[in-house]
Amino acid sequence: MKRVLGVSLLAGMMVVGGMVLAGPASAATIDVHPGESIQAAINHASPGDVIVVHPGVYHESVVVNKDHLTLRGAGAGANGTVIEPPESSNRCLHGAAGFCVFGKKTESGFHRRTGVTVEGFEFKGFPAFGLVGFGVKDLLVQRNFGVDNGEYGLTCFNCAGISFLYNKATGAGESGFYVGDSREADALLVGNLAFGNGTTGFLFRDANVGRAKGNKAYGNCSVPQRRGVQGRGRGPAAVLRARDRAVRREEQPHPAQHRVGEPAHRPLGGVGRHRGGVVEELRRRQRVRQRDSVQRPVPEQAGRHPVGRHRGR
């Protein structure tokens, strides 16, 4: 792993009493090549740094635990940067997700992970999420591809200022894109594509305020009468349904799903639910799926990976 550090110098230097005053160092670029660790690069980085992950397959679950980092892959495709489950991991929901962008508890309260950018990755085959944010602010997720992940392809819980731009998601057990439990979501969705996911292309729950343009959803249906866009509350799902003409409309909402405009239930209990809250939510969803499978069996889809599939567990 090579660290390339550019140093910004003052145009002139002042010498006073033998002291040299110089400008601060600028952001660094950290290169990660196949066989090296993305997590190690993050641990070595400082806020403002750019981590460039070169083409290849990386079997790793990664926690982004610093503000204002940019993680830049080589493109979301077979010849780009592919993130797949590790053999085992105690990070990122114990290997259940590819990238975890998490806030954290502090002595003074809860700190939202702020200003992180993730771009140019393919997240493939994780039992829960390709990428998940929890307790974040101003998270930018662009030009990524979630493939065959058990729950959601790209998702964010308890977000403030989430942007999904020009991403794709397919093969998710539930929805390609999910934004939930976010009273201040301020979500921006532009140019995303969701196809071939288990229930819906885009799912928003208890997520207020959002804008959408040029998103597409098709073929997201494991049960008849489900549609590409679902949500409730005053969130971006309403924007998608009202304004986003690119989203196909022929599928109808399943009665078990909440429709836009229904009264929103109380969100998860605040930012303090951090990582444990995500695990609890996953377990709750598993119980709901098991209950629903008894009430209304879901036809098995050819080629669909079961939610529990994971090489690292």
C-alpha cells in the first residue's frame, strides 16, 4: 500500500527568531491493490484523505470510522473493484455487509459519521447489505452496484443528507435501495437503477423529505402485485411516485407493504441504537419474513441466493 502525500507550502516563508512558519499538509491519497487491506488503509487515513482501491476482488467487510473520507473504486463491474464476503470477520455486522459507514457514541452524545463518499464499487453476495450507513450525515454513494445481497443492496438507517447517485442494485432479497428511520433524511436520488430485486426497487420507511430524478425500477417482484417503489411518510418515495416518470408503474403495492401517505409508525429509538440496533433490526426482519412465509408462501426464484448465504459465517 503506497501513501502519496502532497504537501502544500506557503508561497513565502517567514523566519522569526529561528522559527519557520509553513502551511499545513494537504489531503493524502492512499492506494490499495489486490491482496492489501482496505480496512488497514482506512485505519491509516486521516479526515480528508482519498483511498483509491485498484481493480480486483477484495474479500473484506469494511467499517468506515472516520469523517470526510473518500473511498474510490475502479468501477462497479467485473473489471473494476469488487467487494465480496470474507471467510470470517468481526467487523461490519460480523461480515454481513460489505461497507459499513457508522456513527458512534461519545461522552458528549452521538457523533454522526460525516462527509463520507463511496464510489465505483461492486458489492456482491453479502447476507445483509452491500453498503449500509447508520447514524451518518452527508453520505454520498455514487456509481456503485449492489449484486445478490440478502437484504438490501444499498441502504441507510438514521441518515441526514443521504445521496444515492447513478447506482444500480439487483438480486437483493428485499429492496435494491432502502432509506429508513430517518426523520431528517433529506434524501437525493438521481439516475439510480433497481431491477430483479425480491420485493421492491426502492423502499422508504419513516424517511422525511427527499428529491428524485431519472430513477428506474423494473422486474422487482417475487410476489405478484408488488411494485418498484414503496414507502410511507413524507419521504422520497412520494417524490418518486409523483414525479419520477422513469419508474415503471404497472406493478401494484402488496397489501402487506405500507403505502405512501399512511400514518408513519414511531421510528427506531434514536441515534443511540447504533450498531446493536442494526443487528436487532436484522433479527426482527428475519422473524417477520419467517412469519410472512407461513401466511403467504413466496415462490422460489431460480438463481436467488437465500438470505443466510455467506461464506464468512
